[in-house]
Amino acid sequence: MNHDARAPLSTPPHPIVPGQLPRQPATRTQRLLLLAGILVALWLALQLFASILLPFVAASGIAYVLDPFCTRMTRARIPRGLASLLMVVGLILVGLVFALLLYPLIVNQIGLLVGHVPDYVRGLSAFAAKMIARLQQHLGPEYVDAKLSDLVSGQAGAMLSFLAGATSHLVGGGYALFNVLSLMVVTPVVAFYLLRDWPRVVALVDSWAPRRYQGVIRAQAREVDRILSAWVRGQAMCCMILALFYAVGLSIVGLELGLVVGLTAGFLSFIPYVGTITGAVVSISLAFAQFPTWEGVVRVCIVFVVGQILEGYVIYPRFLGDRVELPAVWVIFALFAGGAAFGFLGVMLAVPVAATVGVLARFWLRRYLTSPLYLEPPQ
């Protein structure tokens, strides 16, 4: 048989028109392969482009948070592009004001830390030696000898010197400074374009959903959005309040680095218990090195005890409550797993992924509890 070389090898007898139902429904294998292909593609994209995705992920988070405010402005007959520009510029101005107000104080306290490292080393070494002497007095020299005392006091000073050197290296590192500058330049630009096109992006992604499961997918997406938005708003308010409380409280009790330690403890509070534990350990260690008596250490401990009471009984119930269906253990695991897999990018993606997985797990659990697999009686 003779065939024209320019003719296509095969011509579909019934070309599929967009919006027209196919003649044969998709099989379960095809659906599973499609889902597996999407997950593998996302994983490969994260693995290949993890080093450059941080500004884009941060911009997506900013656009997600600012979209409700931008939508309200568009309802007031303000063009979407102008509203997006005003929101991004306003966010930049707030960040600049915050940096200009706190940057001199933070730099001053970091310089104070570097300058007082020898004093802190001597203070911690003297405290460790005193405690070893008391243990030796009570337990006897056969249990606690002089070599152990020298070892403990020397290691305390070495640890503090290492922390101070690492802090100064991180602050002054050129590579870290380049990453921060690129993040500050690229993120606002990408956030503006994402915020301006957010409704069209959402509509486009919604149009890709399979028609058979469109209602289910939309319902689960709304549930994820409800939980994630409540967590982001509530957690942001909690972190700011706790950062302000710890910074002011530690400064009032006289801790020299109270501002930096308090702000760090408050902002790390988005990881349950990690911010408070980190701030308490660092503050108590600095208090042992700074204050000659136990009174200063007790005052620092009181600040964190009061902070924990406010966090557990006032702040979190008020701003988070029962709206966020994210258990603390699940959030901690997601943050550490994301950090181990993709670094800081994984930390930023951890909570959205945890919220999505939680919603899907509850959905499939409800389906399982109403399925014959669960309801079938024993033979």
C-alpha cells in the first residue's frame, strides 16, 4: 500500500472538543497515574529549584495574606492593579519603619553581646565551678574531683564563645547578606504581580480540576483555605504580642540582651513550645552570667512563666481557639520535616502542606467510616 509521507500517522476518529464529554470514562489506573505524576513533578521541581524558590514562596504567602484586603479595595471601585501596588508599598513602608526603629537597638545589643563575651565566659565558669564545689562538698571528693570541675567550667566558656562567634559570622556573612538582599528585592515585585493576578490564577487552577470531582475538590480547597487563613492570622498576632511582651519584660528586669532575646523568642513561637524554650534557656544562661545573685535569674524566670500563662490562657484561645484544626505535634513534625528536606523553604511550606494533608486525611477518614470496608459486619 502507498501512503502519502506528509499525512499524519494516525488521525483520531472523534477529536475531543473542550467542554465535550469523552466517549470512554477514565479508569482508576489513569486517575492514580495522573495523581502520582503531579506529585512526582512537584517533588522534582522542589528538588531542582529549591535554591531559588524562596522569594517566590515568600511572595505567594504575602499575596495570600493580602488578597482579602485587596479584594475589599476593589469592591470600593479601586482598580486591582492600583490596590495591589498600594498594599505592597504599604507593607514595604511598615517593614522599613520597623527596621529603622529596631535596627539600631538590635545592632547595639549584638555589639554588646560580642563585647561582653569574656565577662559572660568568666561568669558562667565561676558559676559552674561554684556548683561543682558544692557538689563536691556534699557528695565527697571521690565522686566529684578537680578535673571534672575544670572540664565543666572550661566547656561552659567554650560553648558561649562558639555561640557568639557563630552569631557574628551569620550576621556579617556575605552570602547571607546577598540572600537577604535578593529576597528583599525580588519578593515585593513577585508579590505585586501575584496579588494583581490572584483571582485569575485561582480561576485558572480551578478550571483544571476534573469535572467529576470538581465539587469535592472545591469543598476541600475551601476547608484548607479556612484553616490556613485562620492559622496565619492568629499565629501572626500571637507572635507579635509574645515578642513585644518578652522584649519589654526582659528589658524591664534588666537583662542586657533582653530586646534581642525577647523578639527572637516571640517570633519563634510559631513553632509550638520552641520559641519559649529557646528564649528561656538563652535568657536564664545570660542571667547566670550577668547577675551576681539569684534574684536576677528568678526575675527572668518569672517573665517566662507569666508569658506562658498569657500564651496558654489568654492569647492563643483569643486569636486561635478551635478554628485551627492543626495539632501542635503535627505542626512541629511538619516544620522539622520540611526543614530537614528543603531547609528554610521547607519550613515556609510546612504549614500549608500540613493543613492540606490534615484536611485530606479527615476527608478520607469520613469516607472510610461510611464505606463497606468499615461497616461490613463480622462473619
